[in-house]
Amino acid sequence: MGGWYWIGVSVGLGTGAGVLLVGVVTGLLGVTRLAIISSALIAAIGGAAIGNAIDASEPGGWANLVAGLLGGITGTLAAAQIVGGALRRGGTRGGTAAIVAVSGVVLAALALVPILGYIEAIGLPAIAARIRRRLPDKHEGLRTLARD
């Protein structure tokens, strides 16, 4: 396999690590800014470490490190959006955290399939953005009260 494969593995493993960390941290702390920021920082460091470990044994160079770092950040931010929506709609913290953590492990395993690591890193934030756009405005129902 060429360097492109290992860069995809790095970004996919970083994404999976970010999703896994959001699952664990939100199970303990809930969805707060502190939890999301700390998860993003830990996932970025973990993704960079994964990319560095892959770079030590396989081709890809510094791009492995950067791909793992970016994968960790994108995975964290996208999963935080999805977890926040699930909790707003009545999901329990423990159950949501368990499902998201298992999803992170599955995403990490799927990163070993060629090209899927890239698709994970692009697709997960796209899904989260679509979910965010579909949310109603916070005070949308108050317009009906203003009519006389």
C-alpha cells in the first residue's frame, strides 16, 4: 500500500479516537464546553500520536501526523453535535455515551479499509452540520405570541 492508504488510516483512526473520547467524556460530564474542548485537545494529541506511530513504520511522512490530528478534532466536534442532539431529545447520558463510544471503535476499525478513513473524516462533520441546520430556532414559537 502507498502513503495515501496510511494517511487515510491515520485520519480514520484519529476520527474514531475523537468519537470514542466524546462518548466517554460526555458519559462522565455531560455535553459542556469544557467537556468538548478537553475531548478535542485529547483527541488531537491522540490522533497526532497515532499518526506519528504510523509514520515510524509506514510511508506517508508528516502528513500522517497532521491527518491524525485533524481526524481527532473533526471526530470530536461532529460527535459532540450528535451527542448534544441525542441528549436534548431525551437520551440518557450513560446510554448515549455507550453507543457513541462503541461507534468510535467501529469507525476506527473501518479506517483500515482503503479510502474509508477519508470518507469518515469528511462525512461525519457533514452529517453533524446537516443535523445542526435542521434544528429549529431557539425562540421560534414565540412569534405567535406577538400577534394581536
